[in-house]
Amino acid sequence: MATVLLVSGVMAAFGTAAREADASAIANLVLNPGFETGDLEGWTYEGPASTLSVSGSDKASGSYAASFWNASAYQFTLTQTLTGLEDGEYVLKAYASGNAGTQDIRLFADGFGGDRLETAIANTGWGNVPQYVVSGIQVTNGTATLGFSADVPAGYWGFFDDVEFYRTGGSTAPVTADEFIKGADISTLQAIEDAGGHYYEDGTEKDLLAILKDHGVNYIRLRLWNDPVEAGGYNDKAHTLEMAKRVKEAGLKLLLDFHYSDFWADPGKQVKPAAWQSLSYDELKQAVYDYTADVLNDLADENAYPDMVQIGNEINPGMLLPDGSVSNYDKLAGLLTSGTTAVRDTTPDGQKAKIMIHLAEGGNNSFFQTFFNAITARGVDFDVIGMSYYPFWHGNLQQLKTNLNDMAARFGKQVVVAETSYGYTLADGDGWGNTFTQTEVNEAGFPATVEGQKTVVETVLNTVAHVPNGLGLGAFYWEPAWIPVPKDGNGHYRAGWKEGEGNAWDNQAMFDFAGNALDSLDAFRFDMASLPAEQPLMAYAPEGITVEANTAVEAATAALPAAVDVLYNEGTIRAAAVVWDSLDEDLLSKVGTFELSGTVEGSEATVSIAVTVSAHRNVLVNPGFEDGNTGWTIEGTSGAAVVKTDSGNAYAGSKALNYYSDGDFVFTLTQTLTDLPNGTYVLKAKVSGGGGDNSVKLFASAAGAVYESGEIVNTGWKVWNDATLTGIEVTDHTASVGLAAEAPAGTWGWVDSFELYREVDLAQWETAKSLTASETTADSIKLAWSGVKEPGNVQGYRVYQDGVRIATVTEAVYTATGLEENTAYTFKIEASNDGEIWTSDGPSATLSTSGEGTEEPGTDTPGTSPGTTTDGTTTPAVPEGTAVLTAADLKGEAQSGTVAVKLPDGATSVQLPASASQLLAGKPLELISGGIVLRLPADVLKELEDKLGAEGVITVQMKPLGEEARKAVLAKLNGQAGTTVALLGDVCDFELTIASADGKSQQSLTQFSVPIGLRFAADQPSATAGIFFLNAAGEPEYVGGKWKSGYYEAELSHFSRYALLDVEKTFADVKTTHWAYGSIRELAAKQVVLGVSADRFEPSRTITRAEFTAMLARALGLAAGDPAASGFADVPASAWYAADVAAAAERGIVSGRGDGSFDPSGAITREEMAVMAAKAAAALLGDGEVKAAEGDEADAAVFADSLRISAWAEASVGQAVRLKLMQGRGSNLFAPQGIVTRAEAAELLSRLLGTGNE
């Protein structure tokens, strides 16, 4: 081997700067590839006139793309012929988008000396702009014609962009089956083993490496940190040498991953080792070389030299920052070259060690192109392009496939997935929160099961194996053996992310929490030849649809998408036709959201779509301008407002109204409607723009009254405002509605998707709805239900048995007959106020008929006799599992000053003497059962004593449910769309009864005048966990849950069934990247904010004053006020929000508009929200603390538009800003009259609750 002498100045052996560039960036040979000239320069179009043009819509990058559309069926070609080419292998690429459905569009290359090559383009709709590739183009005649062909139906539209044609590197030998990597990163193994972790296969303990090898693993990856103090020393050189020898002795290959840091290096942090912090750039290069060579020489001495070396880990921002930042690729290349040269200089004679450069975000092709173009141009020496790909973070598998194929073709290098993983469960093995949750499942689409984990690994391996020309090298699974381990003797976590922390990866291991090998390990037995060439794996759920209630089945069916995206086993995603299950009139009459299933044609793959049934019918003509300005009147500055065909700027469809002028302008957009049903109407529209408008408002006039919305504040391109105007009273069947704008020169905006609908009197159910059996026989069940709001308005109820409607009745009782004995049936009730539009969230219950000889309810059963305590007090019978606390016990507890009683094991209830309050000397009593603590205040005990007199007993039940009941509860809770619930402990039934001394008189108490305290033990806090009441229908109601000293605690006003739950509520329109995602997620879990449907939140929709007040009341936990005592004439006692408004008004949080009205349907402005927020903070923190935070109006004066803040709001805005409850909207503007969105409201409430919990 070539030994390297490690002395100062050894860099001279290979030069002190990066090697001279020996390659240049890949040259794209296409003329005008992205149509950025604004025309078709360089291209030849053949087809019908007025079909192909250049526009700024649905582009992949830049300002333009080629756009095509025609009202008739049409065919065309768009080509470019290149001459003077060097003979060799080339690749053709382009981005495309367009209508889903029937199409024949192809990207092709021809005339290059071989047979025409082409790739089918499968468009899936607006905004989906994937890249398509034609590879293996062997030019032998110096020329090639490349381009697109299309044969499409009438009305079809589409786009092409960013065409590339370049010669490939193409010199690397194909990967053989024996070389293909099926690897595992086991860098945490030594820490796990030292902490007592063990691994088992079929019940027998084995060495981990043996288990992995038996399942097909052939390569091991180890990370290396310079001085890992935060990791307890693990993964330093000494540990790595020991582990490397073990890997080699097991007959496995080794990849060594240099992080060049003392701890984790990834896209978020690339921190120099502490020992290198003060080095100059040249000294840093020398240090990289010296350290790399030192480690590798020591490995060579131990016959453990790696087969591949990774220079840097996930170096998207560069490495050893700031010196090696991608802002200076020359310096980064120098540092990389220091490492790669050390590898070449130390490689033993006769051995080949590959060098990998590794980035994260394996689905981000554009960044990979930029990065590797840069380092290739600077001559960095490497063999393999590595990429991290986590399917829940880094895009879909098609994006990975595109990037793998492109990197291999573009640079002629082998490609490898250096990191991937997936969870096999959502459970947590050690109480330390995991990074893989339901959110990640929703993003990736695979189930969190062992089979789902195996499918992900196999599909990643197969995607790499299908890289053209055999350049796919394989994949490594990151930490498949990172199992949870016991805490140390002091209760500290071990073998976690850092010393003293737990394991956030345990549910992504390929071993269960006890170390038993999972079947998913068999994914490493991967053999591409044994798999189908192409097999559908999964269909992606499409965006949901919304239809009006009682839409005809045919019309609703026509609104369903004809095709969905399907993932195939080699990573391809393309559109495939879908056959949906049949809709029926009953489903379409119930307001709410339901899931409709479908089957992908030609496969067994199934998919579902959310269908939302809305009570509202849009009465406007041409609401989305798809018929130009038909139905609308535009008045004002000539040409300032025009309907344009531009699907890139329309909210929906292909047209929208655009406003712009190079001078100051005004305009109104109006539609007048007659023959409207009288009633209260709501007007909505989608509005976006660059901002700077003087005024943009919705307006309406009806029966002589004029209505205006608040100001619509535009904040950027395609940032759509959900403008809303409510309370439009139509009494003469006529109304005029529209939008008015005034703006200075150069201001622009877009308006689309108007709605005008009549508010419908919908039946609604209370949270405490119920459905019970009042009588049961062997062949019938008499049903009785309650909980509908305003039952006097209900015209009918529908009764469903096992999902089938069996009756429509007018009273809240019904007897189901003709049933089988001893059989369970599921019943559900829905209600309607008009007999046409029905609820979908009525009560349900599973009830059983009786069997022959079954004892009827109320039959007396034998019981135990009353007994006598040791102090002579007579007590009723003591049921099994009940602990008895005597007067002497309680006196002793009170005298010791500790009034906390731990129930014996197995006890599920406790009996107390009636005089407990006296015996405890007025102190509260805490009952402890396992991880549950119940605190009975002295006032409650005194109240019970007053009811009983001197004698008798108090029985407190704290009964955990059995395992089967727990499973049933979880099944019920997880049956809601977008909701995943985990139980953090037992579900417990709480009951309080009092009985006379002789046991003849008993009374169950469920309501308390003073709250009772409840605590559930928990290892750590979670933003989405809390204590929930499970009502009669089994539905959870959040009651609180502040985490303190290892417990969640809440106060109860009634007894029933309670549980500590972690609720993950997701909405399809709130992605993890949304700026308010965290706040919406947390508040939705705690039922402070609710979706507009089961799976939609509408974060950009404006929020009314009533809605915000209700949210605020829920957030503060305000007890419901008297609906008739709000003090506002426009808040009727029957309104759903009346109790919340009354509660907030009683506490001085809301005070109404200046005219004494509350204006519940009016949109709340940002300055109004600031005032309410400041008052709410005073309620949470105490007025003194808020005043201390107030400062003065200077906090509001920092905003450029501070002069627009109303005088009555200035101090509150200052308080809200100082308390970090609110901030500006950008461009240093507070936008005081701006309308608040649902997302902004959620963010403020989250911050408010965080302030209150500090």
C-alpha cells in the first residue's frame, strides 16, 4: 500500500489548491430550450394555426413555456434539428404538463443514425410538471432531430419547458448483480449493545451482523465524528476502527462516512470540529487531508480498509462552514479534493476504494444538477453520486427515479441511495417522541406496517436497479437496528440522538422494540430478476371534490377525476384510468364529507377520494369567468379590468378577471340577479395580487340595503384571499353583488371563483348526542335518540341499520324489527330541517338483541351483605376490587400532612366514610391508581357529607378498561378522516356514588359545583396530547392537559370516561410546509380550531367575528355564557355562537362595534384581533403582567403603516406585538384593516396558549 507520512506541509504531495479543472459543466445543445426568448426561435412547428404559443403559465422554470390548446381535436409536432454533433451517446430531457385523461403526447429523438426513440408523456393536471427522459441516443451521423408530437382531443391544453440535449459521460462499467449494494447503516450499534440491547431471530439471540447477512445485507455504512463529546464518545476513530474490523471479519463490505464534524452533519448544520475552528482555509484543507489519511491508514493497518469512502455527509449547503459553503464552490472543491486525494493516496495496493459525494433531498434534481455541475467543472475526483431519500421528506419515487437517471446519464457516474427508511408502526418504544408520525405516513402514502416498510425498501432498491446502463449501485437503509434500550440506573436515556436523549428512530428500525427481527428484513433479499417488470403498487388519492347537496348522481359522477396517479414497482408514477364505486342519492343528500373508493383499471390497486357535500348552491351566472364576462358588468377606468385566458393565474379553470393599469384606476364588477329565493346570502370570491391597492372590497345591495366586506389585502402572486361578505338579506327576490377596487398606477391583481349562496337552515347535533336502546327483545330493538339542536325545527329523522336506510320518522324513537336474536347491529340517525338536506354526523351505536332466556334489565341479582368497619361504622356491601378507607385511615393521613392515598394493586374503586371531609380537616384527598391521580377538593367532600348525613359511604370508581375495550375505543377514534389517535395509557371510567348506611338508598353523582382534578402520568410532553372526555357516542371532547412534572393535568366538572390521548389531526389543504402547520395541528388536536369539513381547513379563508370569538372561548376554556345575555341585539340567543359571545363579553374580551352591535358575520380585522388578543392575554396572565409587557404605542409605531392603526387599537397592537402574539404581514406592514385568515387566527391562538403556559 502507499503509506502517507503525516507531517506539516504534506499537502504539497498533491498541491495546495484544488486540482486543475479537467472537466466542464455539461453543455445543453438545444437552442432556446426554455422558450425564454418569448417566442419559438430555434423551433419548427407543424400543425393547426393558433394552437401553439409561448406563455408564462405552468412553466418549469424561468418566465415562459410553450403552451398549446385548440377547441377542436388536433395534432402537431414541435421539433429542432441539431447538426455538427460528435458521435456518441446523448440524452434528451424535457418538462411537460397538461390535462389528465386521454392523450397521445411524446418526447422523441430521431434522425441520429438509429431507430426513433421516444417516451410517452402522461399529463396529470395543472401544476404537475414532471421531467421526461429519452436516454441511450447513439448518434452516429453527426445529427439529431428532437422534439414533441401530440394527437389530442378537443379542448386539450398543455405545456412544454426546459428541453435538454447533451452528450453523456457514459464510461463507467455497469454494476453487476454481485456488486449491487443492499446496505445498512448501523452506526449506533455499539451504543445500543453497551446499553443492554440484544437482537433475536426466531427467538434465538444472534449477532446483529449475522442476522443482517443472513437476510441479504452485503454492505455496512459507518459514520465517523472527530470528537463526539455530545454522543458520549461513540463514532470516534477508536470506536470506528473496532467496528470496521468486526464488519470485515463478518465478510461484509464497508462504507466509511466522514462527517468532518464533532457531531451530526446534515443540510441544517455543517459545523467544523472544535479543534479546527480557528484554522485558516489552507490549514483547514491540510487538516482534512491529514485526518482522512490518518483514519484510513489505521484502518489499512487493521486490514479493514473501506470499500467506499464518503467525503462529507449531506453537504447540500457545503461542508466545514463557512469556508466550504456552496456560495464559493472553488473553496468547497478544494476541501473535497483534500479528502478525495487522501483516499487515493492511502488505498492499499491491489484494492479499489470508490469515493462518494453525498447530498440530501434525493428528489431535488435541479439542485443536484447545480451542485455536481459545479464540482465536476472544478475537477473534484469521485466515483459515486450518493443521495439521501426519505419518501416522507424528499418527494415521491418518480422524483427520485428522475434524479437517479439524470445523474447517471449526465455525469456517467454510478448512483446510490445512501440513506432511506420507513416506519413499521406509529407506536413509540421508549417514550421519546419519534420523527416518523402519521404526518409522514400521509406524505409518503405507504402504511406504517411491517409490510409497508418492506415495500418501501424493495421499491427504492428496484428503482435504483432500473437506472439505465447499469449505473444504479444500490441503497443503504439508515439505522435498521436502532432499537430502544433500558434507561440507566439514574433514569437517563441511553443510545439516543445524543447523550441523555432517547431514540426518535425506534419505529423505523427493522427489529421490534424487543430486538426481534421483522419480516421486512427480507427486503434485502432483493433480486430484480425475480420481480415483475412493472407492477402497480399504490394509487395516490386525488384532490377531493365538492358537490351541492342533492346533486344528480350523474352530475356528481361526472365531477370525479377520470384518472389518478399510480406508483409502479420500479419508481415510475403515471396516470391511469380509475373506475369509481357508484354514488347514490342518499349519500348526496347528507351534508359533510365521505370517502368514495375506486379501482385502477387493469390492476387490483384501490384508491379513495374525499367527496364533500355542501348545502350551498351557487346562484351566480358564470362565476369563474369561463364564459368571458357573460353575466357581469364592468364599469370604471377603461381597460383596467379584463377577463383573460390564463390558467397559470386563474384560481380554477383557464380564465379569470385581471386588473391593471399604468395610471391610477377604479372599477366595479357587478352582477344583478332576480327571482332569487328570499333569505340570507353569503358572497365569496378568490382574490390575489401584488398589493398596494387603495381599496378592494366585495359589495352587495338588496332591498335598499348596501353591504360591504372589509378591505381585501393582497400579499403576493397566487396568494389567494378567501374574500367573504355575509348577512346579505334578500327580501324582494333581487340582489346586485360584485367587487369594487381603487388602486394607484402599476397595481395588479386577479379575481376568480365567485360564489353567492343562500344560507340554509341545517339541522345540527350537539356534542353530547346519543342513541340508545330503550327496549330490547330477541327480534327487535326500540331506539331512542337525543342531542339534535332546536328539535322543534326538525322535520324528520332517517334511521340506518348497518349502513342501509330502513326508515324515515318524525319522532325521536323507532323500533327496528325482524332482527336475529343475540345479534349485534349498528344503527345511525340523521336529521333534516327541510326533508331534503340531511346531516351526516348524527349519533350511532352498536346494539344487540337479547337471546332466549337472557335476563332482562333490572332483574335483581344476589349481592353481598352490608358489613361493619373496625370503628363500628355500618357500610353497604363491598364489591370485589374495592379498597376501604376507614375513619382511622383518613385521620392518620390528615395528621401526617399527606392526604394522598395509593390504591392497592387490583383495586379499581375506594370506599370512604361520609365524614371524610371532617376527618381530613378540610384538606383535599388525592387517590392514586397506577399512573392516574384523582384529586377530590374539600368542598366536594363536604357537599357529599351534607347529602349523606353522618353515616353512609362514598364510593369513588377509577376503573381502567380492559384490552378489548381499549381496542374498540381506538377503532372508534381512528375512524374519522384525517385523524389518528394514540392512547397514552389507560382509558378509565370514573364514577362517584353515595349510599346510605344500610345500602338501601344509592345515588350516582356526575356533576360537581367545584372542579375535580385529574392527572395522567406521561414521560414527556407532546403538542398534540391532552386529556379527553369520551362521550356517550364514544367521541372525544378535549378537557385540558397542561403537562407538569411528568403528568398531564385537567379539571373536570363531571364524571364519566376519560383518557390521555395523542391526537394527530391533518387536513389535505394544510401541508407540513404551510407556515401555520404547527399551530393548526396543535389546536385541531385540542379541538380549539375545527375544519370546515373532515379533511379541509381552508387556511386562507377569512374568519368572521363570531368564529374567532368561538375559537377564543374554546382556547381559554371559558364556561358557556347565557346565550340570551350577550348584550348585543344582533346576537340572537338561538345562534350557535351566542353562548361563546356572552362568555367573552362577560369577561370584557369583546365589546362589539362602535354602534353597540357585535356584527357576528362581519370579517374580523387585524387590529380588532389585536384588541381581543390583548384582553385574552390579560385573562390568562393577569392584567399586571400584560401591562408590564405593554411598553407604549412605540411597538406599533415600528410598522410603515402605523398611522393607519385606529387610535382605540394602538395600545393593544403594541401589546400583541410585544407579547409576540402578532407580527407584520411583510414589507414592514401591519395591515390593521386587513382581514384575518383562519391560519392567522390559529397562529395567534397557539401563541396565546403558549404564553399562558409559560
